[in-house]
Amino acid sequence: MDSISVNQFRDNLKTYVEQTVSQHEPIKVTRRAGDDFIIMSADDWEREQETLHVLQSSNLMKQISESMATHQKNTGYKPTQEQLNEITSF
């Protein structure tokens, strides 16, 4: 993660915003007198929130763990060819 001063950020706002959105990399903005802050795209922030939601849900984490176990043992659900065609056809 790049780290820049608040003055650099202010002077090049458009460039840093475009960089953050296009490269999906947050930027840490440092301030001399105060807390630092992070700039990130809204899409990336929403993705982070979804990830945190899953990680904080014991039920979802249990489902993921069980799915990984059946996948590794190759004993998970196997859809029929007809079901696959229905899923993948547009």
C-alpha cells in the first residue's frame, strides 16, 4: 500500500482517485497532526465488508469448512449434465 502525505493527496486528488479505482489498491494518507486515513474504491470497500461478514458468521464458516472437506474427498454434490447446461446457458 502506497503512503502519501495529505498535501500530496490534495494536490493530486484526481490522479490518486483514478489510481485507487483502476488499480484496486488502497492508499494511506498521512497527516502531521492527526490520524492517518485510507482511500479505497467503493467496490473494494463493499468487497471487504462482505468478506468480514462471512468471516464473522460461524454458520457460514462452518458451511465453507464442510464444503472444503467434501471437495477434498471428492464426495461433494455433483450436478447432472442437464443441470450444468441449465446453469451455464444464457
